Amino acid sequence: MLKKLLNGVAAGVVIGLGGSVFLASENKVVGAVLFTVALLCICYKGYNLYTGKIGFIPEKHDGEAVTELFLGLAGNVLGTLVSGLMLRGALPALGETATALATGKLSQTFLQTLLRGVFCGILMYLAVSIFKEKQTPLGVIFCIPVFILSGFEHSVADMFYFAAGSVFTLPAIGFIATVVLGNTLGGVLLPVVTGKFLQSGKAGA
């Protein structure tokens, strides 16, 4: 259990690195592309990222898988908190950029935030499943910039931005919880839909 938690912390720290380069990039496209270093490292190292694992729960939902999922989420919170606070201390200017980004997100409605989380969850599932099934990083390289440039919400990245921006309020907690829910719904959407479709097809055959 400790290893799963620490792998979650590691994933949160790595997401913080991706978030840092995004905050530092004047060009959003460049920042979005460079952010892919985070998920690529997580996939290759096997770290425990909630948004990378939730999509596989419909096919593997035993107690161990669920425990790993939520230990990963707890670790992601800790990792992004530490990396966010460290970034703010090391590079105050980026901390201020994070503050502006985080506070801007709080102007969204609940539904906007939820749906942006859903779309991100879909893309995260596609990125990781393509990496696992096809043994190629192409899904990561394309899906991650797509969700960033589209304005979709990634809960773990948002945890980092709020920590780096020192935005610790009840609305911020509610925002993150909403994005986690959206990422969860989006992450399981395609596996559930295609799973039921395949099962129906087999039954009909």
C-alpha cells in the first residue's frame, strides 16, 4: 500500500513538472506539447496517476485495483501540493501566473467544469490505452495537447496549479472535486460503452 501511495506522490510531482513548463511557456501550443513529458514519464515509469488508471476500472475492478486507484489519488494530491508550493517558492513569478490561472477557473459554472473534466477524462483514457495496447507514445503526444488547448480540465494538473497559486479555499476544493468527478465519468465512458456493445454483439451472435 505504501508503494502505491508513493507511486501516486511521484505521479503528482511529475505532473507538477509538466504544469511548471506550461506556466513558463509564453506560447500555449509549445507549453501544451511540452506538458506531455509528464504523462510520458508516468507511463514509462509506471507511476500511479488517478486519471491514467480510472478508465481501466470497468474491466478490472477488484479490491486491489480500487485500493490502488484511491491511494494513487491521495498520492497525487500530496505530490502536487509539495511540487506546487516548491515552485511558488523557487519561481514566484510562475506562482503568480498560477494564481491568475486558478482564480480564472473558479469563474466557471459547475456544469462547465464537469463537462470539461469529462472531455479530459476521455482523452486521458485514450492516451494511456493507446500507450498500453499499441506500445506507442503517439496517443500521449497528441491527446494531451488536445485537452490542454481545448480548455478541458485535468484534476491532478489543476491540483498543482491551485497549490502553486496558493489558492486554498472552499470553492477551490469544490472545483477540484468536480473535475475529479468529470475525469472519472469521462475515463470510464468509452470502456463502459464499448464493453456493453461488445457483450451485446456476442450475445446476438
